[in-house]
Amino acid sequence: MAVARYKDLCIDAVDAQSLGRFWGSVLGLRFDTDGTDAVLEGDVAEQRVWVNTVAERRTVKHRVHIDVNTASVDDLVALGATVVEPSAEFGRAWTVLADPEGGEFCAFVRDLAELATYRLFELVIDTADARPIASWWAGLFGGTLDGREGNDWWWITGVPGLPYVSWDFVTVPESKTVKNRIHWDVTAGSVDDLVAAGATVLREPDGDVSWTVCADPEGNEFCAFTPSR
């Protein structure tokens, strides 16, 4: 039985207003301000993206990144993205780009007739070992785990409320060294249920936050909202 439900996505930014406008245009979401932060809204609550102001600048490759659908890479460059790895050079179906603050993301060019207004395609997490952590999240959310034995790439589909196609986990040689600049929020019956499943509490609710900051078994941060919070 599922322990948690996907709530929304959060992106750290030095300039949340500017980066929020960029991602609002890329993802096809409505931009609004929330103090110094930004909030991007879609047609359902799960499409919401919070862009939160932080003091720290990006220093390492994003361990969590977004895959997007787009009509053309040139459209993304015109919005302020930079091409990092052209798809043609690597024989890939996607192009690796960076947002205006250097955060990597991947773009998949689609036919205009197939391109929806909302364009978040997948969420991708770099991991030390993809299958165990993908299996953990599939169990937590009640989703379906797919992949192949010996494969360094596993993915989850069928997650209730998930507003994009899949959640992908890829094995990489680099270890996690800093707080992820992209994280997700969940709702759960209780934090105790998350801890019993294998999560770790990093920060209890206090005078500044009303939610609980947790980490999964590989240390990826996420925020948990419970009925009392």
C-alpha cells in the first residue's frame, strides 16, 4: 500500500523571480510571485513548481534534473538556456542544456501537433545504485517499477497524481556531495510511516517551516506534509 503521494516540485534559485519566469515559459506554467520566491501553476495542483530563493549558487552537476518536451531547442535558447551537449554529437534523442543559473536539463523535440501546453516530461535522479532506490520510491508511491537486470536505468510509472510521464533513476559514478537544488514534496499520513519505510528526518517543523524535511535512503531531500501540518 502506498505510504505517500506526490505533491509538487521545488527548485532552488539565487534569483527566484528570474529563474521562475524562465521555467514557467519552458514548462508552460503560469508565473506568480510569492514574496521573493516564485510559484508556477498549471491546471492541476500536482503541476505546481515552487522556485525558492537560496544564497548558495550551483557548484556541481545537478543530481536531480528535469526532462522537457519542446518544439525546438532554439526556442529554449531564446528563453535563456544554453546548449551543453547537442543531441547530434552524442547520437542521443535529447539535447542537454543549462538554465540561466547553470542547472542542467534535457530537451526532447516533439512534433507541434503532439506538444501539449504543459511540457514537463520526466524527472531524473542520479543515484549510486538505480534499482534499489527506484524500487524504494515505487513502493512508497505505489507505482510500477520498470527496467532490466544489469541495467543502470530504472523508472517508475503509474504513480497516482504524478503529473509527468515517469520518474527515472540512473546509476552514476559520482557520489552526492551537496543538497539537491531540485526536490519534491509529498503528502503522507504521518512522518512515522515514512521513517518506518526507510526515510530519515533531517528537520522537524519549527518556527520557520511547517513541514518535515526528510531524506530517502540515498540522501535525496524531500519535504513531507502531513494532516497536522
